[in-house]
Amino acid sequence: MPRLTIIGYGNPLRGDDGLGYHVAERLARKVEQEGRGRDIEVLVLQQLTPEVAEAVSGSERVIFIDATCRLPPGRIACEEIVPRFPRHHPTTHHLDPAGVLALARLLDPGCAPQALLLTVGGDSFGYREAFSATAAKSVSAVDRALDQWLEGFLSP
Amino acid sequence: MAANGPTRIEIAPVTRIEGHAKITVRLDEEGRPADARLHLTQLRGFEKFCEGRPFYELPFIMQRICGICPVSHALASAKACDGILAVTIPEEGARLRKLANLAQVIQSHSLSIFYLSAPDLLLGMDAEPATRSLFGVAAADPQLARDGVLLRKLGQQVIALLAHTGKRVHPGWIVPGGVATPLTEKAREEILALQPEALAAIERSLAWLKRIMERFGPEIRAFANFPTLFMGIVGPNGELEYSNGWVRVVDATGKIVADRLDPARSPEYLSEAAEPWTYMKFPRFRKADGAEASSGGTPDGIVRVGPLARLNIVDQVDTPLAAQEWSEFRALERGVVLSSFHYHYARMIEVLHAIEKIGAMLTQPALDKRVQAKAEPNRNEGIGLAEAPRGMLIHHYKIDDQGLVIWVNLTIATGFNNWAINRGLLQAAKSFITGPEISDGTLNRLEAVVRAFDPCLSCASHAIGQMPMRVQLLGPDGMVIHEARRE
């Protein structure tokens, strides 16, 4: 079971909303090229569904990466996530990171990964595949920060 | 209830289904259910906006109709394009398409069973609404929830491995003439390695379902339990089949009324009707003489499709464990199984079959790399038929001499079940609405009738926008007197 699970999610057809998706896509290629698949699992998703709970349940650490309209464009934030049941009737199509963790704990009571949510403020969420200029800069910054952090996490 | 009492119930949105709908129940002067309807209120318009597109784009566009059964749409669409190309697709291409469709049966049925219906089946129809979700299932029976999540994930994993695009939902790999790429040995081994865990999960789940079924006597009796025709495709030896075969129709006694019908000639034996109160069509079966075939109790030509129908029409199930389960299933009733409650049971048997069948099909390591026949259009029309998880699905296209689409007609599994769903709602309303007070459990039972069919309303109605549904109770004058809504 990989020690670290990285989950980037969003809609790559909706401009900056695809930010997490693209960050994870690049990381998945890097992990594969460097043969680190035993330690790191990268999920590239459009949304968080119940199956993600199964994937995170065996990890020591989980990082969710998502775009947000709640932060100013280009701003990057990182917060710790704890399990929390969905406030509204949970659907099968979409959960938030806290809901994923709550479901993972129900499925496996011993599951207690440390979880972080990395969010990046988006500027444009319309129908387009390209990022806004602000988001594109943020993606590069997130890529560099994650690469650096991964080196630290994986070094003995 | 009488003159001053409630006269119409509306349930909207209907929850835990794929798509958006509402239910209305109209009451008579005495306050008894007189009619019930499932309304699909929105239109998506795939048939129209595909006009003018190059035909070879359609498998990629059409699979976007649905995030649950995209493989079936891609398959039916690609088969319609095969007809336009007038090619025979390579054996390995056909085999890989079939494997993908089986994997989709696993993931789609698992979603229906474990995520959408298990809350009712495990916790009961009258359980506190807030608990009726996968979270409630996981809290009450973690093993059952784990098995459901695992099976859904495995089905999606197999699709991603077959297509090796990494995409679990819209892999874009089933193309006109076959599939885009052959299966790799690594993927074959990885898929085979998933088998033992998947088999253990579905066998545990089947044992659970059989244990709890006896609690649902009233629902078994009242959930669309009446005679209809049953229709689907069967393999060359009358076996359970989802991708390639002939269409067979049996009546409510189990008698075959039509067999070895060519899918490419389906317009000759199917008719479609529309009603002003729903965007979902009402397809029917008609015999060679044009008359609609009698089902032995319901209006002529009314069919049911999907897991219940498939297990009712086949002569055999060609994998050992599923064959044993199928024998038990068929022993539920004499002749064919009529209660739509048993769609759940049939669905689980199909998951078991799909897992076994994928394993059996992948035992051969030698894989042909020729997977796609290429040609220019050689016809101006093509019809593709596949079994989607919910039943028979037909894509019918016409193109001009430049290869641009000029006409599209989609006949969707849930549409075939439309009449039975509506009549099943009335049957359940008559059974469970017995007085002026309508409990949440009663409303949930009406929704559960719809859920038993696992309708894919996004596919069937071509709807866009809101998803879930409402139940309305209407008076004889059509006024809403009770409405339940869940957002």
C-alpha cells in the first residue's frame, strides 16, 4: 500500500477548475517515470467519489489538490482536513475531502491518515481547456513546491 | 380523504437514481390512487446537436450522455458506425469491446446495488432518511459497504486497464471498426489479479441479499409485479450476452414469442410513442405482421429489459457460479420472474457472471494486435445495439455522402422500461397508500420502485440540469395536495 496518496481533482474543460487535475496528471507521470509507484499513488479525478475513500484508507498521508473560487486568484492555501460527515444528503457523485475521510474511517476504523487540502484560487471557470494567466503561474508554483516536498517526504 | 382530502402526491426530486425526475400520484374522489406517473421534465438533445457532425465522432460524443454507462453508449454507437463502414471487425477488437462492456456491468450494477439501493435493503424502507446513503450502509455493515466500493472500483479499473488511457469513465477507446489499441500482457495480468477479491466480494454480497430478501414480501408483491414481455440479446447458444447476439422476446409465461431477430433490423420490430407529460419515450415490441405482441395481461407490446429480463430470456448462463445462482433465481417463480423487486437479485448475479466471464476470457495469453478494421463509409445508415447494464440500447444513424450525420435516433433501456415503471408506481401506490397520512417510508417505497429498475434518466430523457426528483399527490382536479421534495 503506498504511503502517500495525492489526489488532484477538477474539471479540465472548465478553465482554472482543472488545476488540481493537471497538477496531479503531471505528478502521476513523474512518479511513474521515477519508479516511485510503490510509495506514492496519484489519482487524477474529475470529482471525489466513494471509491476514493478506499484508496486513501491505507495511506499514511493524503494530499488533496483543488481549485477554488473562495481565494483570490493565484493565492495558494493549505489546510489540514479532518473526517466530517457531509452536511447535506451525501450523493454518490460528489464528496468533499472531509467526507472522503469520514467514509474511509467507516470502511476501515483503523484508518487515520494525515490529510491536507491544497487549494489554489482560480480566476476563470468558463468553458475552456486553458488556464488563466494567474492560475498558470500558480500551477508552476504548486508543481515546484510539491516536487520539493516529495523529495523530503521520500528521503530516508 | 374524499372531497376535502388530499388529491395529488408529488415526490420531487426522486433521490438515489441516475438522472432527474418527479413522481406524481393522482387520487380519486375516495382518496385512492387512480394514476401514477414518472415525469422526466428536461431535454438534452443529443439526437439534434449531433446532426452535421462527422459520423466517426459519434462514439466519442455519445458516450458523454452518461457517466455511468458510457461504455454501452460508445459500443452501440461504434456498432452503428461499423454498419456505416460495412466492415466485419477483427475478432480481437470484438473481444476487447465485450470485455469493456462486462467491466461496465460490474461497476454500474455495483453503484446501483450498493450506493443507491442498499440503504433501503439494509436499513429498511422506513429508516431515518438521513441514514439512507452509503454512509449509513457503511456505519451499519462496513463489510457490505467495503465490498460495494471495491466492486465499483474494480469495474472501473478494468475499463482503464483495457483502454490504457488511465480514464475510468470516458476512455475514448471504442472506435468505429473495433478498438483503438490492443490489450497489453501487463494489463491482462493486472486484471486477472483482481479476480479473487472481486469474486469473494460479490459472493458475500449475494449471500447477504438472499438472507434479507424475505423481509421484503410486500415490496416483492407490489413493485411492478405483473406480466409483460421481456426482451434482450442472447448469445448464439441462448446464453447470457451483452455485446453481440440476437434479440429474443419471451412472454410472461416464459414462452419465446420472437427469436434470432437481427439487431440491425430493429426498426421493423420496435415502435416508439411519446406522451406530452414526459421527455422519456415509450418503445414497444411488435411482431413481424406489425401487430404489437401480447404479453399476456398488459397492453400489447409492453416489454421490460435489463437484468431481470436478461435472466428471464436466456437458456443458460455460461459461467459456473453464476449458472448456479441463475438456477436458484429462476426457481423463485414458475415460468419467469415477474417482480421488478428482483432486479436487485438479477443485478448481483450479473456482477458475478461478469467477473467470472472476464476471468475466463483472459486465460489465453496470446493476443492478436489487429483490433480495428478501417474503411471509408460504404452505407448511409447504421444501427448498433448493445446491452447496457439497464437493458437494450440502440443507436441508429443516417449520414449524407460526405459522412456527415443527418439523422439520429436513440432508443434507451430505461425507455423500454418506462411503461412498467409507471404501472409499477401505481401498483405500489395502491398497496402502500392506505389513508390520508402518507409516511416518509411510503414515499420512499415509491422511489424504490423506480430505483429497482436502476433507471438512467440522463440517458433516457436526455435531460440536463437538476437531478433528483419529487413525489406529488394530486386530487381529482389535478391540484397538488401533498408534495415531498429532497434537494
